[in-house]
Amino acid sequence: MKNKKMKLIIGSILIGVSVGSYFLFFSSSKKVEPSYSAFTLNELDPLLLKGEVKATQTEDIFYDQTLGTITDIPVKHEQEVKNGEVLLNYLNGEAQTRADQQQRTVNKSSLSAQQAAQNLSRAQARYNEAQASLNQSKADFDREVDPDKKEELKGKIEQQQTEVTGFNNEAIQAQQALDLAYTEVNDESAALESEKGKVTSTINATIDGVAMVNEAGKKSLDQPLIQVLSKEKQTKGTVTEYDLNKLKIGQEVSVTSIGSNQTAQGKISSINQLPKSKNGSDSEIPTYEFIVDGDFPWAYGSSVQVSLPQPQLVLPEKSIVTKENKTFVFVYKNGRAVKTDVKIVDINGSKIVESGVSKGNKIIGNPNEALKDNAEVQVVEND
């Protein structure tokens, strides 16, 4: 009987200890379980965009069949050239044939002009001779006193006057014929010079740079035979319509070569407001080109990554509380939730901080109605 009582007492003690431990454990676990999460407010990660190293100036020279056949390419691949330097020489066989034919036409016109000049000379000589005879007859008429002879001279003068008029008309016509012949010679000579100018042609560089010779351009009119690339380089990047408004002219960026991992600094100098042509897919996101100026030592066509700093502080929408026309967040500091007024602006759905909190502040990410200013809280930090 005594032993039975002892067992009941010990059993009761064990049950009591177990029940007490249970409530103590779960009540203590409930007390320490955090109700809120917190994150450290930091700037956005840099915006990374694709780009390619390009020449600031490019001159494309295609094979021009209308100029004839290429006789010479006096520059070598990757040779430095100056503005005005000869890059291509052409010879046009058809133009040479036309020039030869035109030369014969000029020779014929010149011969006609010579004949016209001789005709004019003879006409002028006849006119001068007739005029001299007329003048002599008039002088004889003035000196003659015999009426019969005077009447005879008068008839002679009238006949000579008619001859002078005829010879003068011949001289005028000969002069007109000569003028016409000279005009024809000049016109034909000008046509000859024009054809001669087409026989040989030279193409000169219009910029300083490096000549890139592509022999395939002799057979394909779609490929430039020679490209002159300026030694000054730039980066041409692309950005989607979602990030276009983040770019500003004059903005400083970092440009990193994919191949060498070297980095150079640059500035955005232009942003194309027209999207690049799509490849036929309506679902393709529009992209825009922008130019970065800087000192880029990498080869033409090198792939690069453009890093655009984003110093904005962005608050998750759930961390923001708006009450009574006031906007605030709770800053977690020294174990307490400190109510802090903030000024934010909505840009494309992102809540950008203008004032109130700064980089490094710990923000409670899931405030609720129960959270009060300066309340002591426990949080889970989500950094």
C-alpha cells in the first residue's frame, strides 16, 4: 500500500513537470518569434547594357560599275590614310571608245572651222578689193570735168556699189558660218573633255582613318570594297523601352570589354529616340541605340558591357504606409520601429525615395496596423 502511494506521487510529479515544461517551452517560443522582416535600404544595382566598339566616323566605298573596271587599289588592308588620299582607280573602256570617237568629231569640226575661216578671208579680200575700186571710181568722178565721162563714171560707180554690197553680204555670211563653226568646235571639245574625264576615275578618302579592304566587295555590290574607319572610337549600345528613360545625355558610365575585362569611363553623348528596326516579330521588345564617347582602346567591333549607375533608393510598396495624407515607413533602429516620414515619387511603378530615409537605413518591410511608433519589435533581417 505504501509503495503504491509512492508510485502515484512520483507519477503525478512527472506529469506536472512534463505539462509545465510543455507550456513553458511553447509560451517562450511564441514570445521570441519575430513578427516583422527588415531590409537594408541600398542603391539599385547598376543597369548593365550591351554595346559594341565602333568608329566615330565611317566611310563606306562600294564598287561602282558605272565607273568601269578597277585598275588599282593603292592602299593596303588596315593602312592608315589621310583625307584626300587615293583609295581606288578606275578605267572605263566604253568611255575611252566614246572619247576616241569624239576626238574624231572634234577634228572634223576643227577642219570645218578652218575652211570657214578661209572662206571668210577670201570674202573679205573680195569685199576690200571691190571697195577700193569703188573708192577710186568716186575719186575719178570728183576730178572729172567732162560731162560725158562723168556720166560714164556714174554708171560704173553704181555697178561697183552693187558689187560691194554683194561682197559685203558674202563676208557677213562667211563670218556667221565661222562663228557657228567655232561654236561647234567648242561644244564638241567640251564633250570630248567630258568623255576623257570618264575614262579614268579616282576615289579619294574624305576622312582620316584606317582603310579596311574587303576583296569580296569586287564581286558583291552589297559589301563595301573599302571602309575607312576613324581612329577615334565610340561605344554604340542598345537599351529596351523599359529602361530608356534611365539614360540621360552627359551621364557617366563604365564600359567593360568582354574579351579583356578592361574598363574605361565614358559619357552618353546621344540617345536615338527612334527604335531600331524589328526583325519581323511583333512580340519583339523595341530597342533604342545610344552612343558613349570615351577613350576605348579595344578593336573595332569588340563586344562591351555598359554599366549605368542607378543611385536611386527604391522602397517596396508593402513597406510604405499612407495615413491621413502622410506617407511614412518604419525604420528599425536599436530594436524599435521608428515611424519616419518619407517623400517618394512613382516612376514606372517604382517608388523612388526623394527624402526621409537614406542609404543604409533598415526598413521594416511588412508593417501592419498593430505596429506603432517606437514600438519594441523583433525582426528577421532579409539582407
